[in-house]
Amino acid sequence: MKPLSELLQGIPPSATLAVNDKAKALKAAGRDVISLAGGDPDFNTPENIVQAAFRALKAGDTHYPPSRGAMAMRKAVADKMAREYGLTVDPATQVLVSPGAKFLLYAALSALVNPGDEVIVFEPYWVSYAPMVIMAGATPVTAPLDAANGFAITDEIARYITPRTKAMMVNSPNNPTGHVISAEEAQVVRRLALEHDLYLLSDEIYEKLIFEGEHINLASLPDMAQRTITINGHSKAYAMTGWRLGWAAGPKDVIGLMAKLQSQTVTSAASFTMAAGAEALNGPQDAVEEMRLAYKARRDFMVDALNAIPGVECDRPSGAFYLFVRFPGLGTDSMQIASILLEEAEIAGTPGIAFGQAGEGHVRFSIATAMSELERAVSRIEKLMASR
């Protein structure tokens, strides 16, 4: 047999596989594992959004939609960008709707880079960023952020920029840390992008889940619209992970190349999910606020409860629905800590090393689960740490 793809074989396996495999094995054996490792909201999609999909289905909206996305959905994105950020976006040429924001990140990278280009990825980063850069044909350059400084973006990142740097990837609110970039950080990113002629991929999937501070759309900063691709979607804010719906807005030449890739691969998002997506953006936002407040209450409970346990440290994230927890009482090897939590406390968390070297020493917990489950998790951690 001829050899398989060297590119894909070179993509490193997920550092979470060992822990996930153990969790599945324990569950299969009848163990009561509390899973805090995922990023799937425990809320159902709001009813008005569900009904919009039903109406589309009943109206026969079950055929191929435009590859770039139904115009109603693209217009809803353009209206949102104008309403919330004062940006003028042409829905015909500057918006692309896809089956999930994840594909759009890959499509944007594919549209931007050539062999030999570099893309700066801030650590800790969402686990798929670096592999996506590699699959797009470029080299990821990881720029570690300092936990002692709250993982803030500072002028220190300039040292990672070279003549080969093509773009930076920014995620705010951040997965896994929950950090929300400040106005000062946004200006650092803007200044470096302009000075070094860089593109910016701004992953804003958690924009509606902010507890302190405010969301800054980087494309809305002066002189940044023509070099920023905003990536967003419906999974987190509207509890629509299973609908697979994301969107991008940016310069028409970049969006055009992304659309070309989409037309030759996944074709389009599903027709009726886009009807639901348009309703999500245009309709009432009460459910989004209810979910945000629920996540905030869970965050406050968990942070206070975990910090009250000797040998556990947890900073208070400003957004998203994750906690990046340290367990100095268990050590600094995040894989080992995650294994102890799973085997001895039956709690599944994601080891921090999965998010880059800057995440080492941490375990990511998701609070996108019921408060009753979080309370049980805290009780188990208390017993675990008391026994060490």
C-alpha cells in the first residue's frame, strides 16, 4: 500500500485523548463520572429559534441554499455588525455562513497563508488552532501569555513577529482561560497588526458570555476592518451546538476565497438551520441573557467554593463558561492532575497542556452543566484534597 498523508500524520494527537478514554472506560464500568471536560451548553435552544426551523421545513426549505449562505442569514449578520459595532458589511460579498465556526477558522487560514508563512497563536489557545494552521500549510508560532498577568496580551508578543508572520489569532472571551481582552490589549493587537501588515483572525464565539468588562470587536477599531476576519457562530450564545452554524465577516477578497473553499468542500450550511440562525440574531435576546446570568452564578459559586479548598486555586474568569483551575496540592503536571481527578474523584476535566505549554499546571473545567452537578464536583474535590 502507498503511504498515507504525511501532513495529517504529522498533526499531533489531542492531549486529552488519554483522559477521555479513561472517562469512557469508567462510565462503561458503571462509575458515576461527572464530566466537566466539554463545551456544550446544558440549555436547550430557545423555542423561538426552534420554531423558525420548523416553519422553514414546513415551507419546503429543504433544498440546496446558496453556497455563501441564505441571504436572510447573511443580512442578519450584516445588521448585527452595524447595530452592535457600527460596521458597514455587505451581506453579498463580506459575509460567509458555514456549518460551524470551526470550519470558518480553517477556511480563513487557508485563504490567508502560503507555504512558509507564520501565524501567531497566543497560549493558552483552543486546542484546534495550531493544527488548523499546519493543515492550512503555514507554521504556528505560539506566543505564551503569563498566568501571573491574567493571560493579558502585552507588547511582549512583538518578539514573536518575523518577516514571515502573516496573521495573528485572537480569541476573546478566551477558551480555556475566560480572559476578556481590555481596550489596552486591543490597542496592542491593533498597533502590531498595522506596523507589521498582519491579518487578524478574531474568534468571537463567546462574545455574549461576558461577566465583567465588555466585548471589543477588533474589526471595529480604526483601520482594522480591511485586515480583520471576524469568526462567530450560534453554538455558545444560543445553545445551538448541534445545529452546526457559524458565520464570518471580513474583507471581500478574503471572504471570496473562503467561499471558494467552501463551495468545493462542505458546499453550504443547511437551509433550515440558517432560518433558525437568522431568527436567533434578529429575534429577542432574553434567553441569551438568562443563560449568561446562569453561567455567572455558576462561575461565582465554583470560584468561591474551589478557592475555599486547601490546595486548590481558581482565578475568576471574566467570560465564557470555563474555569482554568490550579491544584498545587496535587502538583503541576496537568495530565497527572486530570488523571487523579478522574480516577480518585470521578471528575473529568481537560488537562491544561492540551491548550499549549502556557496552560501547564491547570485543568479546564466547564461550567456548562447543571448547578447540582457542580455542587457534587466540589464535594468530591473537597474529599480528594482532604485525603492527600
